[in-house]
Amino acid sequence: MLFLLLAVVLTFSGRGQPFFHLVQAGLSSVWKFWPLGLIAIGVYILWTRRK
């Protein structure tokens, strides 16, 4: 309930807009490099299972 209230307040207030810009910029960079993260997780799983 707290997060829902926070989301509504930040969406409709003018002070929340710069925060959404930061979130959007962060998500766009994650969106570009998510396959590398999956490869890294796969390599980690392979290395830990062999030992």
C-alpha cells in the first residue's frame, strides 16, 4: 500500500519527474546489456557446478 501511494504521489507531482528520468536512463542501459548479464550468470553456474 505504501509503494502504491508513493507511485501515485510521484506520478502526479512535479518534483517526481527528475526521478523518473533517472529511472528511465538506468533502465535503458540495463535493457541494452541484459544479454551479457545472462551470459555471465551462465558462466558462473558452469564454473560453480564443476568444482
